[in-house]
Amino acid sequence: MPSDSSPEELAKARALPPRHYLGAEMLERDFALVFARSWQLLAHEHRLSAAGDHVVAEIGRTPILIVRGADGALRAFANVCRHRAGPLALCDGRGARALHCKYHGWTYDLEGRLRHAPEMAGADGFTTEGVRLPQFRVASWQGLVFVALDQQTPPLEVVYGGIAARITPIDLAAMEFVRSESYDIACNWKVYVDNFLEGYHLPYVHPGLSKVLDYRVYRTELSPWHSLQHSPLRANDGIYGEGEAFYYFVYPNVMLNIMPGRLQVNRILPAGPDRCRVAFDYYYAVDSAARARIARDREFSDEIQQEDIAICEAVQRGLGSGHYEPGRLCPRRESGLWHFQNLLREAYARPSVTPA
């Protein structure tokens, strides 16, 4: 068998070994080598529209606080006070004038500078000057807000490059947020991603969706940091309308399901070695035709999700059974999976870092 760090050409490729989906040690590698070294989608700009608006999130083991500054700029900080590691915020909020540690009241401005430390006059040589919250890279794309912990992570415009032009005339930034949902699933986060990345299972797992997509012309396109599965829409009883379905995956854990007048954003978040949470955000065009389909879209999307949950949980049990060895991939249908797993192999081959 080839080593994990030696990708094979698609026509000869095998899936990742089961150990990549099992155990706490593997999860820590994912946090340190994948999540801490990539752009992570943490919010939408509608939640950060005014000065002092802030969002609390995590990347691996790192608590994150995104804040809109008085100057209008977005900044991302470690949500960790420089005094004794207390949190600056416990939940999302609006219009804060400063950031107050919830443990001992140390106060930072919206640019992350310490302005007040109660009762510290007796600390010899202590001064607030120069004390700042650790800051990370933050960037926006089509209204979505991302944070990267690692300075070596490629620019966001490179990672997401070409998507907006490919889906023209669909304008993602013009769509309005409607709702969020989440599902807790008993599988490793990579099992769920693997499942998303191939249409090979459509006829067997998703009978309803298979009627909507044309499996005969279902195709996958690969780019350096993302892949696209696409198909014309048909016979969808007005759920999606006329046009094409675009299923984007952006490394390592973001999915953009794009239909005419509708965007579904999925984030796949590890919740343990054999558990993950899939967070869904739904956005729709403002026209009445799209809004009339919202209720039907919700019902149909939940049907598809329940089918995916059942098969992913079964696959996780199979991976942990001790009776699976990596199988050959289908070149026609699993190129997106091959692409993702090769990016993982590259990530795992890099020198280890302290887990995020």
C-alpha cells in the first residue's frame, strides 16, 4: 500500500485508510494540520453590520471573537484575555463599545488594545501599554466572513477564486439570510465530506434527489482548493425552478449548494473522533418566486439530509469494524473525493504544530 503522503493518479487511487476516521489522536491532527491551517467560515456580514457587533466562534481548540471596529473594519481576535485566559464574550452581540473580560473585568477597545485593568496599581511595573489580544487574519467573500489562524494559508480570494464567475448570473451576495439548522451526526467529519463529494451514491441513497438531477450528465470539476459537482435541474415540482444545480466543496469543510434563487451553506464541524455537527444556513433571493419555494425546499432538504445521516453513520461503523481495507475509487464518479483526500495527504505530510 502507498504511504498516506503519496497520492496516486485517479485511475489507480484508493480511499484513505480507516485510521484517518478513528480516535482522539487523529482528531487532534485534524485540528492542528487542517483546521488551524485553512480559512474557516465563521459568520455572515449581516451579523456584523455595525461597530461593536461581534460573533463568538471556535477554530479547533482556539476560541475566536470577530468584531466590527469603530473604523468599520472587521478584526478577529483570540477570545482569551491576556490576564488569566477569561473570555471577552460568551455569545454574539450588537453594538458593544468595548470588550470586557467576563472573568476579572479587564477592558479592551474594539481594536484589541487593553485600556483598563481594575486594581492593578500595586503590580510593580505593570502597564496597559502594549497589551493586545492575539489577532488573526479575517476576510470576506460574497458576504461570508472567514478567519485563518495560520499566516501561511493562501489568500481567501485564491481559495474561492473562480466560483462567483462560474455561477453567473446568480449573485450570492444579493441573497438574504432566512434560517439556520444543524444536525448532530455519529460519524467523523471526513466521512460526511467524503459522502458529499461524489454523486456515485445518488441512485442508491437519494431516490428523490436523483429525479431532480440528471445523473447521466452529472459532472465534477476540480480546482486547486475546491471542487464543483453540477447537473441540470429537472422535474423538481417547482422546488428549485429552472436552471442548474451547483454543489461546491471548498477545502476543508465548507459546502455551497447553489440553485436558482437559493444558497445553502454547510459547515462540517468536528464534535469528537466519531461525531460531527453539520451547520446549515439558508439564503434566498428577494423575488417572490424564490420565497414561495422556501417551505417545500426545507422539507425536501431535510429528507435528503436524513438519508445522508443514515448512510454516513453506517459507514462510520464500517470503518471502525476492523473489516475494512481501503477500496479502489471510481474515476468517473469519485474525482472530488480523490481531490479532497489528496489535500488531506498533503496536510498530514507537513510538520506537526501545536493543536489549535
